[in-house]
Amino acid sequence: MGMIEGRWIWRGLSGRSYGFTYAPAAAAPVGPAGVYLLAAHGGGVPQALYVGDGEDVAAALAASAPLLAAAHRLGMTHVHILAAGVVDRARIRADLVHGLRPPLHGATARVLPADHPQAASPPAARPGPGWGTEMLLSGGLAAPPVKH
């Protein structure tokens, strides 16, 4: 990865902890194959927006312009990376997606091209209450539902 700014521990649904390094989103990530996490740092605790993986993290991010645009609209400030082999990547990614429930995972199939390796796996976590995924992808933020 380019300029490493720090380290952060993310916990999956299994309870397992994963130590990531992170850098500002503007610094082009380079480095080993692994799991990447798009995050919004603010208020002291980063929020996971999307978890992906790839043999070449920089290429995976470069091929995901609509996803990156949606993440920026949600306040993405950093990219977290964990080096991992192909078998571990799939397991770690699924564990983190199901544990963290990043808001952009409900949108994954609509954001990535159909032939993208992550377009259909793992099963997408549903966005949290109040997130209008379609609005995120179209450029706006949906307001939480109003109760009458």
C-alpha cells in the first residue's frame, strides 16, 4: 500500500479479529493480494462501507468506479488492506461482510458488472435501517423513512 497511515482491527461475525493497515483513499493502494475495506473515518471509529478482495487490490478498485463513487458519497476517507491468499480471502471477506454489514453490500450486484468476480458472492448483507441503496448508487442519499 502507498502511504500507510495506521492499523485497525476489524471483527467478523465469527468473532475473529483481522488486523488491517490503512491509508487515505486518495493514496493509490498497491501491494499484495488481499482483502480491502472501504471506510469512512470520522468521530474516532471507522465505519465499514464495503468489503472486497482481489488478486490485485489496485486493479480491483480501479475496475469499481461506480462502487467507489457511492462510497465517496457516504464519506469514504480510507482504504484498509489485509494481505491474504485466495482461500483465506474468500473466508475473511464473507466473515467481515456478515459481521460488519457494510451499507454498500446490499448494492453490490447492481454496482459491479455481471462478469466481475465479486458481483454475486458472498451473499450480500442487507443495508442498515434508513439506507436507500438505490439512492446511494444514483448519486443521492435517501432519507430514513418517516414514521407517521
